[in-house]
Amino acid sequence: MATQMRLFAVFIRLKLNVLYDKIYYLIIFMNNKDKISMFENKIYKTNYKIEDPSIVKTDFLMAIPYAYKSKRSIDITIRQPEYTSVCPMTGLPDNGCITIQYRPDETIVELKSLKYYLLQFRNVGMFYEHVVNRILDDLVQVLKPLRMEVTGEFTPRGGVSSIATAVYEKE
């Protein structure tokens, strides 16, 4: 019985600590809401630097010739199920699956180069909607496809999941 009482007391202390943390961060937010920037983490302290999106370079992407251009069109789907970046507001990790669907014109992307390109986002603070648009813009610039669609299906945070899609079609 004494062991059960000790375990119950530990459980109650843990619950109170969680509640205290939530109230503490709510007070910080309410006292600083006019100072919060949508692009910079000014309230929460992290042990690492949240990188600016400008560090992501297209130099990693390598376009290779599509050998069957004169014979037929092809639709290519590439999935990167382990995409990570960080929330620009809190610095917390954002995880998701990036799906790239495209119809090449003259070139296709070399997959290893795409992997290294996507790894650059690891510590970059970007919103989901900006991520898919940035990836689309960079890939269109390098590959010049006939059509491309980039979808980010991000894991739920706080009970809310998000799917963002950006589309390009050559005129």
C-alpha cells in the first residue's frame, strides 16, 4: 500500500509539473505576444541555431539527360518520407513526407543529389507552405520540367495535420 501511495504521489507531482509548464509558457506568450515575429524564434531557447532558408542551395541538385525524350513522356514520383526541418516560431522539429511528381522535358533529377539537397533543410526554420514552394521553385529552376507537383504531408503537431501542395506547369 505504501508503494502505491508513493507512486501516486510521484504521478501527481509529474502532472502538476506539466500543468505548471503549460501555464508558464502561456504567461510568457501573453506577456510577449507583441514581440513575436513570424520568422524568428525570440521567446523559446534552443540549444542549436535555427538556420535561415538562404542556406539551402541548388548546387547539390544534378540534372541528368532524359534519354527517352524523343520516344515517350514519363511521369516520375519521388517520395522522401523522412523530411525534417524546424518550426521558425518554436524551433521544434517538423517531420513529414515530401512527394515530388513530375513530367520531365529534357532532364531528370539524380536521386542522390536530391537527397543531399533535401538534407539542407534539416535545421532551417520554414513554414510548411513555404517549404513546398521553395522545393518546387528550386527543382523547376534546375530541371525545367513540363509539369511538377510538390506535396508535403507533415506529421500532426498538437492534433493538427497539414498537407501543402504547390504545382508548376510549363506554358
